[in-house]
Amino acid sequence: MARAKTAVEWLASVAPDPEACRWEWERNPLGVALLPAGKAWDVLILPGELGHPTLDVLTRILDQPGPVLLDFADDRMGFFVPPGTAARWIGTGVRTAGADTWIVVPYPGRSTGTVRWLIPPDGSGTLTDPSLLELAMHEAAAGPTDPENT
């Protein structure tokens, strides 16, 4: 059985020069790299007020959602989804990063002052299914349900 790539290898694999990316990433005091979306993953960026409850729903229905980033002010959350999702996504208030876009990605396992992993990549390429993410967003947007009234 082939050994799964580490999270660092998986993330750096999308860089124009993965080896240079890893070298810079490990030595950059900020612990971040600018990586192209649209190759191994796209990112759906939700406002924090929707992202947090969406992640709560996702973690109730999935054993392992894909990687999730959070910006330093808890204003935006980035859910890693399959490539091509950004080009097809239609949703008010949701920003996308797909082909021909770049995102700031922290080194796995390190805290940075700009962005951090809520769910770090596991190196296996696990991504969040966009259909499940959309359902979780709808449930989160609907707000909490009162179990006594259901």
C-alpha cells in the first residue's frame, strides 16, 4: 500500500516549485505560503457568523471533514473542497478561490498571526463534499432548532 503524503507534501504539491515552497515555508517567520487554488483543491470562504455554525453541523455528520482555515479575526472560514467547485458555486456571501487564484496557507502544525487551521489537512487529500457543505450551510443559516418542538 502506498504511503499517504504528509500534509506538507500534499499542500506544497500544488506550488510551481514544491521543493522551493517547502524550503521557504519552513524558514518563513510568518509560517505561511501563497499557494494556487484550483489544482488539488478549491476553497469556499464563508463569513465567520455562518462558517462557525456550518462547521458545527459538518462535524456532527462527518467523521473527517476536509481542511478548514480561519483568519486571525474569526471573520472568514475557508473550507477546502474539490477542484472545480469554485467555478460552479452560486451562493450569496460566499467567496471562492479556484483556478487562477492564490491563498495564504499556514504551515501545518504552526500558529501564525494571520491565519490558522481549525481542521488541518491530514495529507491524504480529504476534502469536504460541496453538497454536504451546502446542506450544512442551509441548516446553520436556519439557526438552532428547539428539540422540544420537533
